[in-house]
Amino acid sequence: MRPWPSLGYDRDRIAMHMLSVEAFRVAESELRRAVWLNPYEWHFKLHLAWCLFREKQYPEAKECVLCALEQRPGDKECMDVLCAIEEELKKERRP
């Protein structure tokens, strides 16, 4: 059974504001809660991936964006975030 469609949007809005003021830990907490409340909303997973990217948690960010892509295959926004993550992971692997 799918949760109520509007669940999690309040948390997502708060998190996006927190991201804009670089309060990443608060944003991450709110986004994790949004995903927990409504795992069917791919935007929440994408926003969590972006937050984790900003916190330099690239492997976990990649995992989140791949989850979003499972729900929304080929989405340009998801692909852009995935490319940015891949670039940072390549930089980390360089000696």
C-alpha cells in the first residue's frame, strides 16, 4: 500500500532551504526522514544524493541517485548528479 502522496514534502522543503544555507547535517536528516515517509518519491532520493554529494559522501550519494534512477530511468537531473558524483570519485582515485 502506497503512503499518502503528500507525505515528506514538508521535510523536503525544509531540507532544500537548509542546503541553500549550507546546513548539510540538518538537510540530510530531513531528507532521510522524507525518504522514509514516502519512498515512492524519487525527488527525495535525488535531493538526498545531492546533499550527500555536498558533504563529500560520494559512494552513498551514488547509491541514492541510482535508487532515484530506478524509479525514473534516464531522468536528466538524476544523470547530471550522477555525472558530478562520478567526476569526484575519479578525482579521489587519482594518486
